Amino acid sequence: MRRLGGVRRAAAVVAVVLGLTVLTGCSGDDDGQIRVMAAASLVDVMEPLATAYGAEHDGARVQVDAAASSALVQRLRSGADADVLITADTVTMDRAVADGLAADPVVVATNALVIVVPAGNPGGVEGLDYFTEKGRRTVICAAEVPCGRAADNAIGAIGGTAQPMTRAVDVRAALGAVTSGEADAALVYQTDARSAGAEVEVLEIPNAPVNEYPAAAVTADGQAFVELLTSARGREILADAGFGLP
């Protein structure tokens, strides 16, 4: 089974970085500038969060590195610089904490899984059963990625086994497969579906899995950004983007 990612995921990340200030390998020690590693499903909300952070900290700049949660933790293990880590589930964050890569995480948001199909629903998708049928043009995230675990759990809950056309590297790549017409259905978070607007139709999943998003400071300089996420302003920004609040 091939993996889907590449250009579409990279494009999503670049859009956020260009909207902020691009730093080159520096962390919070550089005049208050910080680097935030954020789950791919947070890509759209990071710009207003970074703007709010700058407004509260004398114009301090934020660099965002958005990717699959598991990939972010691997980068930290490999020595990448970061001040804050935000993952799309507690399992991944717990591993980072156990490895001494982050400390004292706090859940800042939640997100529910939904089915997205292209406008007009050309595949005639009606529910999760569609993802259990071989030969269907379906996409779910890789098993090690939070959205992949959620997808497998949702399909398993109906007594099925996922039979995707491909596994995507992260949730934005899964969404991109639908918006590009490459797939007839994908399992993504509700915020990702919302970001696609009229390009997709959304099918709700009964008793859908809900992921919690923990944030943790990797360095002392990152604590202020975590505090923003739990503040009234941070919660307002997250809610406006469609995230649930703990």
C-alpha cells in the first residue's frame, strides 16, 4: 500500500510559515522568538495564535513546524530545536514525555473524526462501511498517526477492517486526496473538513472518536505559548477554528 503525502502536505505547511515569520533553526533564546511544533490538523489556526502571541509579547515572532504528530516527536528525538510541542492525541504526547522530550502537557483542544467526500459525493458514500470495501477509492491516515489510530478505531467499532486505497502521511494529505479528486472519501478531523469549505461534503460519524490535543513546553521559553493556548484569547481562537474545548 502506498503512502500519500508529498506536495499537498508541504503546501499546507508553507502557507502557515509564510503567514508568520520564518526563522532558521533558532529557538526561544533568540529575543523571545519561539518555534512551535504543531500537529498538521492545527495548520490553519496557528497563524492567528502566533499573531496573538506576538501582540502579547512585544512583537515576538513564532515559527511553526506542522506535520504528523509522530513525525514531530521523531524530529525532537533526532535533536531538532523546538520550544513547544502540540500533538493530536495524548498517546503521542505521552511518548514524548516518557522520552524526556516535553513536560507537564495540558489538553488545550479536542477534535472529532468525520467522513469527507468531494462535492456531489460521486462515490455514493453513506458511512464507515465504505472504508471496509476493497477497491474503493478511500484514504485514511497512517496507522502510527493520531488520525490513523482514530480511523482504525472507528472502523473497528462497527466490526470492520479498513481497506483504504492508501494511507496518508497526515490528515492534511488525506484531505488533499479528496479535494484533488484522487479519492472518493477520507477520514479527517472536523476542523480539516471545515477548512475545505464547499470543496467537500461532510458525513457525521455516530459516536465518532474524539481526540484530545495536549500542548507542552519543550523549553522554558515555550511556557508562555502554552499559557496563551489555555487563556481566554487562545480558547476563543481555537473555538473559532472549530476545535472543541476541554
